[in-house]
Amino acid sequence: MDISRLMTHAEPIEEEKLKEVPRMTKKDRTENGSYFDNTSVPKYHKDKKAPPQFVPSILASNINYQPHKLDQASWKPNSSGEFSCSSAWELIRDKRSKTRINSQTWHKHIPFKCSFLLWRALRGKLPTNKKLISFGKAPAQCYCCHRAGLDTIDHIFVSGNFARKVWSVFSDSLGISKEYTPLRNLMMRWWSSNYSIEVHKLILQATPIFICWNLWKNRGAIKYEGKQSNITRVIYSVFKDNFNLLSTTYSYISWPNSWKELVLLVEKCTNEVNVSTVYWRKPSAHMVKLNTNASALHNPGKIGGRGLLRNNQGDLLFAFSTPFGEGTNNQSEILAAIFGLTWCLQLGYTKVILEVDSELVIRWIKHLAQQPWTVKAQLQQLQDISHHFQVFKCSHTYREANFTADALSKHSHKCTTPHIYLTKQELPKEARAYFELDKLEMANFRRRRLKRIKKPP
Ligand SMILES: [Zn+2]
């Protein structure tokens, strides 16, 4: 490669850069020997006073000063705090916002050729006669209908007699309006229809794509293979494409061999539900158990935490409900644990089991998952506190086994001061009910809707 060509580009850039950042001279050095960019940072260090307008924000910022550790830089665009080229690229690239019509055109189980055809049709990039007119060809009639119209994208896919009949067969069975609207709006009408279950959504997404594909195939068969326009063939092909799609996506269900039965089955399918029993267990002798939980209205937003400490008889030692200001859900989970553990230490309990219903937080505490930089400081604080206990264990529990902590105050993010409960009678009514059930180690049911679908009996 000719390097001199690159150099000519490099030189002006260097000059531009030099203009932006003035070269630092000995004059700009401060007393302690560090450099200051004299254009952007005012020299407040001389009288050792911070600019008054910044004082509140400096005081409010939480600096996790650890004298025994070296400072560490975190790359903010990555949750791990580590630099990566992909995150840097995401930061600088110009990106168009996602549109629904673009994302719905594609699906991993819909053949690429079908989606690509629709993508081209929506942009008018198909070799119909209308396109050829611009190259000097005479207007030509369509290939699909008995009473012919013009060979245009709108006629082939939407407004033509043949296309309208095909659309109406499928619109009728899925309860979608048949009124004329341009192709783009027609697709959005299908894609924004109400659906009951994922498989129903898939059918609504795929059917209009398959209809367009088969209408185009029909045109090609007449134009290039000398076949007759045939509505039964097109309708059957659309059904078959849907059948193949469902058979690949949900291979454990045997799908019926007719469109009507297929639609009926899709509408009757439900998600499988997994039901299991979960318990709150009393801790072993000499141990106490702290259950904590976070409360947040929005994520991120105003956050709060609550929790309760119980002994091996299931009796209440103390409970709390407190606001934490602004933050994320995960931050409030960790802060609730810190708040509870600090109280444990103050009251002299040194053998404690911490139970949290966020599995991710437990994985962070146990170093089983990489800690994001956003919560590293709080996790470090939690770890420092845990070293003060004789015995410290932490484990994950299901939300259904943590209802008592959950019911303490649903709105702990709304109150302004911490609330401490020392006797069972002080607890809110709902929390007291769950507390009594926990004391009996009563089972709770955990129901989870699975992605897997179930064929109706
Ligand atoms: Zn036609």
C-alpha cells in the first residue's frame, strides 16, 4: 500500500487535534506536579476551595474509599467494567431505531427467501412491469386474474382479484379485517392483532409473509412455466408453509393436516405450567435466619428494602422496612441485605443465614457470576460486614417462600424513614399472617408458566 497517501490524510487530522487540545507547557503544571487542561478545568486548586455549585453533588456522591486497595478503572458501557471493542463500537456507531415492521419481517424459523421477498416488496424492489415501464417498456397486464389488472406490486400482493381472494380465506379464519389497505399497513394489521399464546403470535407473524411468497410464486409459475393461475394451489401452499413452520418450532406436537383444524388447535393450545411446593425452613439451633427483599416501583427508580430475622423456633427477633433513595432493583436487594446484617451485628447475633429471593445477587455474593461495576461497591461492603460474623451463610430462596419479607411493607420505597418492628404484634396484618404460616413451615405453591406449549386434551 502507498503509505504517502495515508500520510496526507493523517496530517490534517493531527493539526485539528492540536488546535483542540493546546500543548501543555511547564506553566500549566500545578504545585503537586500534575497537569491540568487549562482550557476546561478552572483552577480552584490554588485557594483549595471547590466551586460552590458543585459542593452538594460532591458531598452526595458515594465514594467507596478502600485504603488497602488500588484504584481501579471501570469501562462503563460494559456491565463487567471491562473494555471490549463491541461495546465501544456500540457507543460510537450511528444506529437507526428499530421499527416493528423490520423486526417482524424476520424470524429464525421463517425461510430467508420468504422474508427477503416481503422486504423487497415493501420497498418496491421487485421486477414487476411497473418497474420496467421506467425503462421504456409498455404497460402490461397482470398474470394472476381472469379479469386482468396492471402488473404492479399492489395488484399482485393486495388489491388484485386473485390476491384479495387468497387474503380473505386466511383473514376470515383468524378474525382479521379484509378491508383494503396498502401492503405495509396490511402487514401491520396482522402483526398487531391480539394473540393468546406464543404459537398464535407466530401464526399471525408468518401467515402474511407466506401469502406474499406464494402469490409471487404463482406469478412466476404462470409467467415462466406456462402454468395456470390456481387459487387452490396457492392456499394449500400457504397452509403447508405454516404447517412446516409449526412442525419445526414445536416438533413435539403433531399438527393436523388441514388449515381449519390447525387454526382451531393453535387457539386452544396453552402453556405448560410447572407447579412445585416450597417452604420457609427454620434455621438449625444456635443459628438465626435473615430474609430480605427489595421493593422498587420502577427499575431504576425509587427503591426500598425490607426483611426479618427469626430464630430456630421461627420467632421474630426484629423486622425492618426502609427506603434507600434512587437506584436499581439489584442495588436495593444488596442494600436490604446490608441493612439487615448490620442490625444483626448490633443486636449481637453472630451466626446468621441470609436468604434472598434474587438468585443473581446470591451468585454475585458467592462469586459464581461476574459482579457488574454498578454494584461492586455495595457487594464489597456486604462482604466486609460478613467477615464480622462467626458463621455466615447465604442462599437463594423462592419468592413464594419469602412472602413474609415481601408483605412487610409493599411500599418501603415510598416511606421516608426506616421502620423497625421488634414484636410480632407490630407487624402489618398481611405479614403477620404469612409469619404464622412460616412458623408452622406451611407449604406454598410455586407456579411457573413454561414456554413449552400443551396440546388440549
Ligand atoms: Zn391480477
